[in-house]
Amino acid sequence: MHKSIQLDQPDKPPNDSNGTNHVHNQRIVETETADGFKKKEQSWFATCQIPTDLSIQVEDVTFHVHKYPLVSKCGYLRTIELPRPNSHLGYDLKLEKFPGGSGTFEIILKFCYGLPISLNPDNVAATRCASEFLDMTEAMEDGNLIAKTEAFFTFVVLSSWNDTITVLRSCEILSPWAENLQMVRRCCDSIISKISRGNSAEEKLIEENWWFKDVTSLHINHFLRIITALRAKEMNPEIIGSCIICYGEKWLPSTDTKTEETGNYGNRIIDFHFMSGRKQETKIGQNKERRTIIESLVSILPPQKEAVPCKFLLWMLKKAIVYAPSPVLVFELEKRISMVLENATVNDLLIPTNSVGEQTIDSTEKQTMHNLEAVQRILDYFLIYEKQQLQQQGLKSTASNISKLVDSYLAEIASDPNVSIDKFQILAESLPLEARASHDGLYRAIDTYLKVLFSEQVKMKAAIQGKDHITSDDESDKESSQSPSKKEVKSLKEELEKIKIQMEELQRDYSELQHNYEKVNNKNTKTSWTFGWRKMKKSAHSNGKLDSEVTEEGHNRSNVGCKACSRRRQSIS
């Protein structure tokens, strides 16, 4: 429950026999009898018998008030030269960028008129900043608003955890006033002190994450300040890492909360849909804010390997690629991932390619579904880190575990028709030969890749054949509607037989590759899959070449029986 204090201001007796001051004091007594303010459309009027002589606009609200109650307590209004009434503008004075807006100015007016005001954690920060804006110091009047709000903040707010969190949240929209008045710093110091006491040895019964929910609700700048201070106090890095994970999950949510489970780090299908279909709808301001969050969270990650899991680091990398922060940050994340890569899974490594940053997605350019370059860099960093660990500490190599992960990853990306042979081969050869105890996973990945390659070539030929068939229909009048002759049917059958023979030759070459692999694998000698790969490509080229128009990424992909198919198109036409 929030604490609040109601401030009542008693009437002051006259303290001077001077006639002028007597009039002023008499006027104060009359204005203090005001019941409050009444609202009419976008204007507020002081309910007083004396007509108002000053109109002040704050935001889109105009306050019709009396000069003296404000000038007697606000040094800012005393020092400036108040303009003459201007009926054209509708106000005499406009307060630009007033802290807290019109709601806070209403509290100021009530205080100036001697009406009771209620200070609570929700309004004390704005009221403190507004009183500073108006220079409501003790020099103007004893017990002025600056002193009252400062006392409430120091003795009431900072003594309570919940009130401190509430005030710190309200300071987010009061910059730079709250920063300059040291309210943010004092709130953060109070929170840090309470966290340190709560996680001390004397209070082991309290859960270590009791403060996560409140701290993760703060602005990223305030969260960054608190976590940095806790790291300086040498708090357990796993506790700090868990808090960072909670903050990331809260402020970098899934793009589709209906289909993704709570706590999941990201569904790759949803991420792809977000990057393609919703990219243009994403607001630039949100992208900038989330980019700032990602950069801040990465900067405060504890250096210890066990601080955050590999799954979270890869999830952060996916978000980083989506929101396009600096390349230095991406490389830093990739290095952190390489240190704990043995804990990753295949789904974690399926990193999206595109981003929703300033770069646009070219739909005409063929792109791989997954970011192969990022995975390649992670593997390179892993090999460097592994070598350093072996030289410095003599630890056991984890490359054998990584080889299984890489082979499973290759099998996953093999279904992408846009993956080139070079990229696939570079990834497959990224690990040293001795890292693989078994080549079964690599064999399955190659098998999947070849099947997809052949399927895509069949689709391309069918598309080209259909295009040629439509062109021939346009050039001929009625010949296409006539039934094929027996001679044409016989010619088509002969061509199909030739295609069948060539397919059998390709199958024999493939079987020979498999036989060589099994033979070498049984002898536990150096793998020959690379030589088999080159032989397969050579065999594919010798069995038939695809039309010169069909090229992909600068590599000619052979297609069996292309000449036979072209003759069949001519016979059909």
C-alpha cells in the first residue's frame, strides 16, 4: 500500500501594520477561502469571489488564477515579466515542458492557494521536479513545496521498497529534472542496498530472485545502473544472469504471443514471418528502443561461462540480427556463444538471415533461410577458443560433441534449395578430421542435399519446358491441338528409355561413392568424402548438361537427360 501525506496550510495572521501589506494579507485570506477549481471544457477556474487576473497554459489546459498566490511562493513567476492579458491567444503565460504536465500544475496551484494536497509515491517525483521548475524555495516562504516534497521523498519513499520502485518508474518521463535532482541515483542506491541485504548470508530463507519482478519492470537505463552496481559488489553471476534473462524475455517479447509458449526464446517460423510479412509495419521507434535494450543487456553480461545459458545467447543473437545493432555487438555475442557451443541444439543454431533495420529485403534475390555466415563465424571462434583451452589448461576437447551438432545442422539446412555447394562444403569441412568419430550424420546430410538438388533441377526443367510449350502454342495456329502421331509417340518412348539409362548410370556412380565411403570408414582411415564429392560433381557433369540459361550462384548444376527432354519437347510440339 502506498503511503501518502496530506498537507494542510493554516492561515497566517498579518505580521505588518503597513497598509500595503495589510491589503496583500487580506487578499491572501480571501483567496485561501477558495473551495478548489472547476473545469469548463479545456480550462480550469479558481472558485473564488475575487475575479482572476492571470491565465496560464500548461500543455492543452488553461488555468485562470490570481497572480499573488503564485508570485508569493514561486520565484520563477516573480522573476519573469508577466505579459499583459492577450485575448487573442487565450492565455497570458505558457509553461513549456512543464514537469508532470497539467495534472502536476494543478497540485502546485492547490498548494499556492492553501488548499490541502496529498503527496504519494505516484506524484511526489513530478511535484518535486515542478516545484524546482517554479523555484519554490524556502527563500520565498518557510515550508515551501520543495522542502515538503524533499522530506517526503527522503523519509517516506526511500524507506520502502515498493515506494522506491514506484517513484523510479515515474522518473522515466521526468528527464532531465529527476536526474539533475539526484532522485534517480538515490532510488537506485536504495534498491541496490536492499537487494544486497536481502541476498546476504543472514537471510538465506529469502529466495534469491525475490527482486527480479520489480527490477525488470524498470527502464533499461535504470536497470543498467542497478545491474552494473550489483556486479561491482561481486554478486553471484548466475543470479545476475538470471535477472538479465528475465528482462530480455519481458522487453523483447515474441512477435506472436498466441502461438509461442511463455518463456520460449523464439520460434524460427514466427521469426521468419515477422521479418518478411511484418517488416514494413514495424515502427522505427520500437526498433530503436529494442536495439538499445539488446546492446545494453549484452554490455552487462557477466564474463563467466555459467552466468547465462547458450540457449539465451543464441536467442539474443537472433534478436540482434533482426533489429540490426552494431556489427561489433553481433561479433561479441558470437564469441560468447562459441565458449558454450557444446550446450547448443540444432534449433538454437537456426538463425534467421534478414533484419528489420534500415536495409530492405530484396525479394528477387535468392537468399538462404538461415544465416550460414553467422554459424560459420561461431565455429571459427569455437576452434580458436578450443585451441587456447588445450594449450593453457590442457582440458579435454569437446570437438566430438560439436561434430554431431554440425552434422545435424547440415542435415537441417540441406532442405534449403538456395544453399550453394560451396557454402555447404565449407561448413562440412570446418571441423578437423579427428573431430568426427563417425561420419554417419555427415553422410545423411549429403544425401538430403543431393535429393533436394535433384528435385529443384526437375522443377526448373519443368518450368522451362512449360514456358517453351506456351511459346510454341502462340506461334502455331492449330497444330498444338492435333493428336500426336504414332511416330512421335515412338520417339518419345525412345527418349524416355535413354533418360532411364542415364539415371541408372548416375545411380551407379552414387553407389560407388557410398561403397568407397563405407570401405574407408571400416578401415578407420582418412575420410574420402571430399574426393567422392568432387567425383560426384564430375560424374554429374559428364551425364548431361542443363541448358545454358539455368545457372545458380555461378556453379553449373548438371541435369541428366536434358537433350532427350528437348527432343521430346520438339516431338510433342
